Amino acid sequence: LRESYSVHPGVAGTVTFRTIKPIPRSALLPTLEMLLRQNNAAVVKEEGIFKILPIAAVRGSVSPQLGGNELPLPQGFSIIVVPVKYVGAKEMARILEPFAADNTIRVDEVRNLLVLAGNQREMRHLLDTIALFDVDWLAGFSVGIFPVRSADVKTLVLDLDKVFGPTAAG
């Protein structure tokens, strides 16, 4: 890559990697990140130097950045703060869990934010998934308020729960 780098002494492991054709320069860093991830390591770019660190040692080396599908992703391992608009952050985290590496999603319920950690490829997958589910499903629909005149409140709540689902689910 013709870049300055350092390797943390805690990074160790073995990887078998074989290609049938040369890897394009644009794919070198993502390929390195994939291989390092197999050994619980990550690439962090800090002040123009790539640092190869164990995942556990990344703390303190990365500043969170505001992110989303429209913003470019930084090279290497990064932390992105993503505001969600139409879905609760806790529910979105539940949707993302099957697609994310362990301990890469944090939820800030007060501000309805997701804090994501990972390399460029992992972040792209998570951001694409967020864009798929964080949609205004009511766009183009109308909302009405109707006073209840001749129904028991408890019965009405049970009927609405049958239609919309229990209130604890979202």
C-alpha cells in the first residue's frame, strides 16, 4: 500500500489466503481488514499512520464520527454514530444484530442513536440495512383522531392490540 504502519505486539495469528488473480489496489485494504478480523485484529488510521491492533485495544484510538448512507466511510476500523428517524434505536439494533460482529452495536435510546463499530465493509452492510428499515412507512397516508363514544376502554385496548400488536413490542 506504500503507507506507514505499526503492528501492536498483541496481534498474532495465522491466515491462509490464496488468490487466482492479482488484487486491485482499491481492494487491498478491505482484504487486509478481512484477514485481520479473522484473528481479532483491526486496522485503525490515526494521524496518517495505519495501526494494526487487537480489537480489544482499539478503544482510545478512534473518535466517533457522525455517519449515514450519504456520508463517506473512513478507511480502517471506525466508530460511526447514526441517527435513526422512523424506527426506535433499540428496535433497529435488534434488526441489525444478526448481520453484525459481536459488540459492534451500541444504542443511545435517549437520543435515538446507534453507535456502530467496524471496518469499512462491515459499516457499509450495517448502513445499507439501516437505510432499508429506517423508512417513513406513513408517507402519503393520513392520520385521524376519533373520539371514543360507546366502547369500554379496556375492551378497545385489547382490540387495538390485536390489530397493531402489544404496546411493549414497539
